[in-house]
Amino acid sequence: MYTIRDVNKAKKGNKKAFAKIIQAEKQRLYRIAFLYVKNENDAVDIVQEATYKALLSIGNMKEINQVAAWLKRITINCAIDFLRRQKKVIPFEDGSVEIVEQRMVHTEEKLDIYDLLDYLNERDKTIIILKYYEDLTSREIAEFLDCPEGTVKSSLHRSLKLLKGKIEEDYMNG
């Protein structure tokens, strides 16, 4: 566990204090990254990238009592950037170009919760992860995402309705 004193030391450039913070948060950061990419190696890469970015910018961090939320935000942004980089460009004979997301969906396989998250847009996915995997309240999520609490609640409602429909569809298709 780390203290506010460790955070202050890390802000001043103390690498041991920074390592202590990362050590305490790494499992949570890995879980968040894994929920986005669903691949162990990619999740580790994302956490490493987030750690590097945090190390470079910790001196600029404003709210020292929010270091865990700050690290989560960096990790989420790194995961979203990773997913964007996974998009492929496929040229067609007529010279037009289409961007296609690299995703393998096998209808014969049962959907699990990790696969269901792929049906959500980035913001809704983030809200679901923060709500059900990080146990944040709607108010905390709203503060984290800098949006109204009502937006978070409506997004949760809409996302859960969509996910329920996907589960029912999968169940009906056997």
C-alpha cells in the first residue's frame, strides 16, 4: 500500500515511491486493460505503456489524493488507443478504402461477458467496466468521466438493455 507521502515523493521524481504506487495498483490496471483487449500479452503491454506515460507525467498530476483514478484514466486511454491501432485498412480494386475493425466473432461459440463488452462503444464500455468491475457509483463515474450523472445512468440503462438483448439472442440461437 502507498501513502500520500509516497505520491508526493513520486511527483518530485522519486522512482522508488513511483514503483510502490504502481506495485499497489498493477492488478487493477491489468484487469481494466484485459477487459478492453481480452488478451493477456496485450493487457500487459497496455499496463506497461500506461506506467511509462504515468512516470513521464506524474510531476504534472494535480490531485495527489486521486492517483488511483488518474492511473485508471491513463490505462483506459492506452487501451482505447491500442484498440484503435488494431484497425486495418483494406484497399479494394476500385481504389476505395474501407476501415475494418479486426475482430473475430464465432456465432457457434457462446458469448461470454468479455465478448459482450465489444458490442458497446468506448464510453459505454468504460462506464460498464467502472461500474461492475471497479465498483464505482454513478456519481464517481460521472466525476471520473467529467460528465453529468444522468448521462452515466442513461448510458448504463441503454448498455444493459443492449447486452441483455445480445444474451437473449445468443440463448435463442442455441
